[in-house]
Amino acid sequence: MPVPASLLKQCAVLGRELTPGHARELGAALAAYPARAGADPVIAVVPSAHFSSIAKRLLKAWDDHPEVSGSELGPAIAAAAYAHDLARTEPEFELVMSGPASAHVHARRTDEVLLEVIGAAQKSLLLVTFSLYMYPELKQALKHAIARDVHITVLAEDPLDRDKFDQNPAMALAGLPVTRLRWPRDQRQPGMTSLHAKIAVADDHTVFLTSANLSLKAAGDNIEAGVLMRGGSWARRITDHMASLRAQGVLASA
């Protein structure tokens, strides 16, 4: 029988967290079970706490569809692990634009892609912006990410660090348990130096670089352009860069 979509989705999520080799071992072990019953020993196939945790989550999802055979489930999670490994090494690029449309550029809107990136995060989400205007769809997406135990870090321009700047990210993010960062005035070159980057990074797999601030107007109505990158090492390199700046004191907790 076909593997239900909900179980396939869980295989895709868990496959992202397994090495292809471990996923192959798990798949081979699962093949011995014609149904969910009695399959608990697969937890110990690889002597690793990380592997056991993932296998337990798979078994829990399998409990909802116990009639599915292990020989069907195993290839699904193995294929997911190989697909994610391939995506990490071979990045894909997609143009993203907002504003008036034409027949010359076929691209998705900034707001649609931003919400997709937030929705794809399973462990961590980094948002960098100049100005931050909260709007309902963005707030709802962030709430859902928090409910998934995603750790969210927001680096935004702050009135403390820029004269005549009146957009307070603390007010925009009120009620949301996120880590806020700022670029202190004393860490900048003299003059009107700006925190002008606009970046969204989901886990270690997706980066969205855009000209758009985090606001509904910028995400939908303005003429804005950006690039969505899936796979490769850029997500990890950007988050490592920001972590390094924080360790050096260039960025500070807000």
C-alpha cells in the first residue's frame, strides 16, 4: 500500500538529520518488519544517541500508520537522507521579486518566499534586517516556528545605535521569545553606518538574500529583488559569521 503523505513528510524531516550511511542502515533494518509491530529494535541499529532519537521519532510517526511495511518505509527515509545530502553539496538558486509584474521575469513574491523559509526551519532561524514592521502573516509564521522549538535570532537596526531611527524592533517582536541582537554604535565606523543587510537563514540548508526589509509593504508592494539559495555551505557560513561577530563583541544582545 502507498505510504501516507504525513508519514512521507516525517521521513523527509528525519532524513535531513541522518547521514546517508546511517539512513541506509536504518532502511535495511526496517525491511525486516512487515508492519510496525515489533520494530523497536531498530533504535539500536547504530550505537548513537542522535540516531536513537531519530529512530524513536520515526517509530512514533509509524504508530499512526502501523499497517505500512518497513520495506516501504526504509527506502523513503534513505532517499530523503541522500536527497538532503545532495542538496547540501549542490546548491539551487531561485530569483525572487516583488512589485509590478511583467512578461519578462517569472519569479515568486518576496512575502511568499520569506514565509516559506521560516516554515522550513526545524532547528534555527536567523533574520537580519534594517527595519522591522511586524504584520500578521509574519507573526503567525514566527509563532509556528517557535512552537516547533526553532531557535530564532533577529539582528535588526536599533534606535540606540542610529540617530533619527525610530523603528524599535523590541516593540515589533514583543511577546515572541526570540534572541535579539544589535550592532552597537561603538562598534561601527564613524558617520551614518547602517545595518543594511536583509537575510533569512533556515537551519544549515536555506538562505534568502533580499533587498526587502521585514515589512508587508517591502515584501509585497515595493519593487524588491532577491535570491533564494538552497543547499551548499552558505547557510552555515553566514550563521557562523554572525556567531563570530557576536563572540568578538561586534554584535551584542539587545
